[in-house]
Amino acid sequence: MPLKVSLVSADAEVWSGEASLVVAKTVEGEIGFMAGHEPVLAILAEGQVRITRPDGSKIIANAQDGFLSMEQDEVTIVAGNAALIS
């Protein structure tokens, strides 16, 4: 079962869709999420958010100044600044 992912910045939705893996940088280090992961709420550190879609393609974004949450296979990343790289 894929994750439902939403990456938003202060003024717009940057990306949303399904993913098999999401990796992001928090103030405590890098964390990865797959389906079934325990609930998490963490402070986002400046760095890349790497999203692997179910077909294996990758989405990469820069994000900073915000938080991320994971609950019931839904990952929400809210950043003050976020932009897609690829």
C-alpha cells in the first residue's frame, strides 16, 4: 500500500501524490518513511526531501523551516520554503 504524500510551502502546494518511500532531513537527522511506519511529528531541517514514487521514479525538493508528520500512511511536509529540484 503506497503512502499519501503532501509537500506544501507557505504559499503553495509543491507536490502531492503516492510514494513508496519518503526521506527528509529533520533537526535530529535524516528519517525515512514507508507504509506502516509509526506516527511521527518532527521539525524539518534545511535540506532535501526525496520521494520515491511506486513506479520507482524520484521527486526531489529543497525544503526548510517547517515540520513533517506521518500518521496512518499519510506524510505531510509543511515548509516555510520549498521548491522542486527534479
